[in-house]
Amino acid sequence: MNRIIALLAVIFVSAVLPAEAGAGRFVQKLKLPSQLTAVVAEGDFEARSTGSFSVRLYSSENAQPGDDTTFFVTGLIRGRDGWIEKLELADIDGDGKPEIIVLVRSGGVGLSLSAHAFAFAKERLWLRASVVDLEKDDNPIAALKKAKMNNQ
């Protein structure tokens, strides 16, 4: 009898409480130069295969150790067709400063790739270049270097 009551309690709680927003979605921190931390995440409550992603910058200049996401600076939200596969830093414009590179893998036929490069400064973040529909084995960094740059 106790097992049945416990099982019913679990079923009731599961039915009443909302699903976890971050279940299986991509979210990652990346330490940047100039005492900045980037957080890149797929949108809350969205499907993994489509939706949006955010790129947020935080200053760790006056933060306590381990609190590198306390002081929000700026952020952007972009649409995505696929899931975020990888996050990296690369200098795509040759200025000696890295850009934040977000790689998105499409779930469609061929598993095509898109890449988005975000430039950043102390209190600014902007989309520098973006490429879509790359073949699954293409070099996204090389494609971003060839793409038209946004010089905001």
C-alpha cells in the first residue's frame, strides 16, 4: 500500500510541476580577454532542432572569484536552424582579436552547418559575420573569413 501511495505521489508531482527548462539544451561559458565571460545558450523551452540562441557578455572586473556571470554587460539573440554543436574563439578578420564562433548543426538531410562570428569589446557585442548551408565537412572558420564582415 505504501508503494502505491508513493507511486501516486510521484505521478502527481510530475504532472503538476513544469518540465525543466534546460533539459538537454546547450549552455556554455567561455572566458574572454579583457575580464569578460561569454555565455552562449539555446533558448529556454525550445526544441533542440530549431529556435534561438543567446550570446551574453558579463564583466568579471569587480566580481568575486567564481562569480564571472554576476555583472551583465550586453547580449544578442539570434535564430537557429539546428542545435549548437560547438563554441570556440577564432580571429576571422585578422585584427589580432578573437571573435566568438557559434557552430550550429542542422538536423536536415546532410547535417549542414552554419557559423556565426560575434565580435566584442568592453561593453559591446555585434554579429561580425555569418554563413549558412555549409557542407557537413566544410571548414566554418575559413568560410567566415571569406564572408562579408559587419564592421559595427
